[in-house]
Amino acid sequence: MPRPWLESSLTWRHFRVDLHIHLGKTPDDNWAKIPAARDLTLSTIPDFARRVKGLHAVGIVDIHIQSTQRWLARQLESGACDEEPGGGYRFSCGLVVILGCEMEVRGPRGSFHIVAYLPHLDDMRSFTDWLRPHVNNPQMSSPMVKSSPGEICAVTRRLGGKVVIAHAFTPHKGFYGTHESIHQLILDSSSFSGVELGLSSDTSMARPFAELEPFPFITSSDAHSLERIGREFTLIEALKDDYQGIFEALGKNKGRIVANYGLYPSLGKYYRTECPTCGGPAQNTCYAQRHRVVKGVTQRLEELVSSTPQAKTMPRPPYIHQLPLPDHHGMGKRRLQEARRCLGHDHYILHEAAPSLLAQALPKPLVRSIMRARQGQLTILPGGGGRYGRVQLS
């Protein structure tokens, strides 16, 4: 395929990128994200994401917290990581960390989450200086920002950053969970550099929504623990896996998105409309007629698509479904460690290793489970109402 952006001094490569990872604890041992795991830290993420999950770059979305900035500065001074000229920080294991800040902002129909990404530490410090007067607690994850989405996008852009709509369709803090259109925000849609699909939707579900045609679809894990890193990620073709290379590929300026990897949407905890109390599927009311149901992503997307013009048939990168390695039935902790020791990182095991090779380290039922997941042959009990879906044993 001809590439008009080709530069002979560098080689085009594929990179696996997960741009939405939280911190459980900060470097000064304070909680950043209270529902997150305490071992999800700046010290543990780089090696685990590279060596165990097979990723090349991650976005950590709590770098507005000042202790994380001081920690990163110390790593630079000690030589534990290097600043990439195009943005981002490469650690000794080879992983690149992209600096991000997830925020809760208010729109006309309710609050939702966005993520601002900045290329360099000085840029993030400047963003934090602007952010501090606009939040109640700048030392916590996902702070509520008392400023308009338009102003946040303008400040981020002025500092050389990008803004992405996070988990766009989820009922809790997803933009389209409460809003019908970006135009309700009274800002140019070009203020956003991408839409994160979230864990209960995939490309086939979001493609018919015409408003999203200009935006790249990004798949990220929103990880709250080490094992959840990489459960969704974006495979890009780029010259480098630094900040500039990643966002040029996402924007198709130089490079491209090769594929989106993510959960089967029905495994997501907001896939179908369900009553969290009664625990069954529902439309607008629960079986008991007195509980508030949580509207699922499937129903919400059907409403959005039916109320707007249909999108043109636009080619999108393939969406490759996956079941995370620890979630395969029978994959206990000891067997998981042995599989990784014998076979390599999770992406290789889930998508590339031949069945004969898998059989050298795993029992037959697990080999069959991995191959069925590759072939899209899993039977899934759909999730909803805050409860994850489950793979049904056959």
C-alpha cells in the first residue's frame, strides 16, 4: 500500500498501545483511585505492561497529581527513563509512558469523562497549574473540573496536547450516556482527537452513528489493576511509539490504526439494560416495577442511531475480540504464571501462538478455550447493570 508520508530514515512498525490506565497508589503512598488496586503504581506498570502484557506504550491518566510528576522527574535524573523528543517517557524495559489526565466535566445534560494527553512533563505541570484552582482535590484521580469542556480543550491544545472522549457510551460518566450530540457542548467537534469505545461496545455497534465518522475509534482498558492492563488496546502502524507517533497514527496524518482489540462487548458490565437489584434484563422498568434500571450501551446506541442520519459505509479498522488470559476458565494463578514463563506475553498467547505450542504449556481444555475465543465461538451470558458478562462453559 503506498504511503505518501513515508520517511526513509525510520522503519514503519506495529505498536500495541493502551492509553487509559489509572494509578491505585501515588509515589507518596496516597490513594489516587480508591477503587483501584494498591499495587497499580508508576513503579509496577511499565515492566508489567511491556513484559507480561506485550504492550509498547501506555497512557497513565493520573499524572496531574503532583507527586507523580516529582517521581517522574527523579526517574529522569537517575536515568531510569528517557524523555522522547516527540513526547512520552521511555523506561528501561522499553515501554513508553504517555502523560494523561482524566477529568469529569459538566455538559448541558450531565457530567462525563474526558482525557487530556500532554507530550512532556513541563506541559503537564503547566496544565496542572491551570487545573488546580478549578478542582476541589487535585491529588485524586478523575477530578471534577469547574470549567467548560471548551476551555479545557483550548488549554490542552495551547500546551500541545490532545483530548479524547473517554468510554463514550457507558451510562456512568460516558458522554453519549446522557448527551445526543457533541454539538450540545457548543464547541467545534475538532476539539476532540478521538472517541474511546469503552468496554461494552465495539466498532460494529458504533459505526452506524453518523456523528462519529470523523473520529478515530480508540480501544483502551481503563485498567484499575495490573491484570486489567491491555484487556483493550489499539494496534497502530507508526514510525515511533512516542507521543507524536501515536497521535499522528490515530489521526491518520502519518501512520494508521491497524486494528482495535477489545473485550467481546457482551462481557461488558453495561452491555444490556438491566436492573442491578433484580439482576435481570429490562427495558425501562424492572420486574418489581420499583427499581431504577441502568440503560445498556446496546439500547443507548440504538436510540442514538435511530434519531440521527445513518452513517455512510465508511471503512474502519477491524475490531478483534479477545477474552483476557486470566479470564479463561481453569486459568489459576499458578498456571497463568507457568504459561507466561513458557510461552511469553499475553498477546502472543491469545492471538499468535500455534495450538501445538499452547499444548506444551496448557491443558487441552484451556487450549480449546483460547482457540474458541480467537475464532469467535464463545457462548456468553451478557452483562448489564454493573455486572460483567460471563463465558458459559460448553
